[in-house]
Amino acid sequence: MARRIVIIGAHAAGTDAASAARKTDRTAEITMITDQKVAGYSPCGIPFVIGRHIKSFDDLIVFPSSYYRMMKIDLRLETKAKKINTEEKTVEIEDKSGKSETLQYDSLIIATGAYPFVPPIKGRDKDGVFTLRTIEDGKKIDQALEKAKSAVVIGAGLIGLETAVAFVERGVNTTVVELLPQICPAMLDKDTANLVQKNLEEKGLKIITGKGVDEILGDDHVNAVSVAGEEIPADLVIVATGVRPNVQLAKDAGIEIGETGGIKTNMRMETSVKDVYAAGDCVESINLITGRPMLSQLGTTAVRQAKVAGINAAGGYAIFMGSLGSCVTRFFDLEVGATGLTEFMANKFGIETVSGAITSKTRADYYPGGKSIRVKIIVDKDTERIIGGQIVGGEEVTQRINALSFAIQKQMTVRELAKADTCYAPPVNETWEPMVLAAELALRRL
């Protein structure tokens, strides 16, 4: 009899798990459930549609409906998974008309993602206050922008800043408010964050750090935000204070939740219950440096976990080693990337660090069009291994972050990196690779 695979969730993790399962078992019956109207789109692109870099929200749909037919995947849109019974191996679902059905499974993959966390700020339920997670959210915000003159974004993580940049690009007067003392607190150290902040402010974005929002003001509709006694006008407020793993369904089914709040899995992405797998933003990963659980809520992590979950759910064998949380983005014309641990996180785990930071150019000095790039490398003082990197520059950031990520995964020492064989030509790089110079600086500090 054909293997029955049920997948709850139909975005990065869900669709990639389905695709991996189908490639592993050509005959399996695969059913995918999502409560959204559209499946298989990229939420990472939403701020860039709002900023008009991408023409339409429809362009974000990576997998058209023909894809599911071709892969013989039974996709159920606007359908909610109500309950998982792991004893009987069933999932209760309900479609938008209220019709219920019980699906039998041999393997189940939970890819329920995450939901936006909204802190208990007074006035958060007024009109004009949004979170940004789905295409629907993006469309509502895009519409609200047509009339807006001013906006406040609460939270200066990646999504908050990408959205704020999009607002400025649309000509809206925008202020970002971050409770912690710096922007991108999970991704960057203070020195790197200050550099990025200065660049954003030069482009017209207002940023307030170290202060929280006391209240969202206005009658029915928001008209201002109160921050430390000051009123900032706002026709539009985005709450971008992070996301939380969507684990209620798994929890109710008696599946173990880890210390980070994500679903706990083994390296095969199997949960505490046999034949139940999980992948994506609802799952915790293992940090490759500390060996401790972490939340790596990135599209790259989601698809890698999903591939492993899909292969195993279909009877194959694959493992997911863990994550470094490597990420990159672009604000206006500045690329910002990071991998591994920040100095702050390393010290929290009891790792003593030294770092080397260098500002260089992306092309030879005499070659026109070169842009400034700053590379910071973080090293474990005891082992001399590279454990983190942060790069900010006008171009060529992504592949350098990738290179540092490879170096960390292969447990490269800073001495090895300082001797690395790198390439050069005037239009594309300096004679001395900036990563090598940063490594040399860190070495001197050792």
C-alpha cells in the first residue's frame, strides 16, 4: 500500500519537504494543508515588493498550482489542521466552509512556521497597526502606504529595518524604535550595528534605540506613538518585535517542545513521537558552535531541515547537522551580513573572544567604482578557531559571509585564514583580501 504523508504548512518548509518526499518515494500519497489562500510563496520578499523593487506580490509565489499537480501533491488551501492524534496517526482538518475531515498518515511533517509576537503595548489594536508575516499583511500595508505621510516601525531586527527602508523608499517619513541599545541585536555587535545605523540615518531613516513604545495613540485609527514621553506622528505602525514558533498543535498532541520554545527534534528532524517530523520556523536547531539549542528562523534553515524531514518521512535517510544562523540583507545600497556568534553571544556561552576588524575596498584603489567594506572576524581565544563574522559593505558581502560560514563549519583557525589563498583582479578585489587582513589583526590580538 502506498505510504501516506501528511504535511501541515505549505511555505518554504512545507513545500520543500513535499518535494523531497516525492523524489524519495514516487508512489506516496502526499497531502499538504495550509490555512492561507496562497501556498509556496516567499515571505522574505514582502518588504521588497513594498519598496517597489519587485513589481507585484504575485511574483513572490515560487510554486504555481501547476507544480503541485505535476508533483502529485494534494494541496488543501484555506484548511485548518485542528488536532493531531499520534496514537491513531490521524489529523483532523476543517476547510473554509466548516467541513471536517480526518486524514490518516504513515508519516506526518509539522511545518507550522511562526507567528508575529506583539508585546502588550497599549493601543495595539487600533486601525493602522500591522504585523508583517503573510502576503495578506503585505497587501494591507501596501494599501495603507498610499495615504500615509508618516510611519513608526517597532523593532529593529531584519524584518523591521527592511520594512522601514521600504517606507523611506516610498517617501514616507519613518522612525524605527528599538527597546535594546542597538539595531539588529541578535545579528550584530554594537560596533557593526552603529556603522549600519549611521548609514541608515544618512539615508533619512530616523532610529531611536534603548527606548520602548509606551503607547500607540489615536482614536480608532493610530495617529501617533508615545516613546519616552515624546509623541511621534504616525499614520501607520508596524510591530516587528520578532516571531514565536507556532507549536500549539504539536504541544496539544504531546510532542516535546525544546527550551527555546521550538519543537525538539533529532538530527533526522524526527520529533519525540515516532513517524512525526518537523521543519522550519516552528523547530529549534542546534548551534554548530555551542552545541546548544537555538532558533534559526531563516528561509535557508527551513529548506535544509525540510529536505531532511521529507526524505526521512518518505523512508529515506538524511540528517541535518545544525545551523550557524548565517544571514544577509540589503538596506538601500548597503549590504549587511553575519554568521556564527556575536561577541555578546559568545561571552554569554562562556567563550572568551578576540576580534579583528578592518575597513577596506571592494576593488583596487585605482579602479573606479570600488566601495567600502568592513570585515569583522570573531575568534575563540582558547582554540583560535573562527566562531563568527560580520560584514558591512557596498557590494560583495554575501559570498564573503558564505566563505566565513564554510570556515567555521570546517573549524578553521584564524592562523589558517590568515594564510588563505585568495584571488585578485583590479575590477573585483584588492590584492589583500579583507577577510585575510581582519584575520591578521585578530592574530595580533591573540
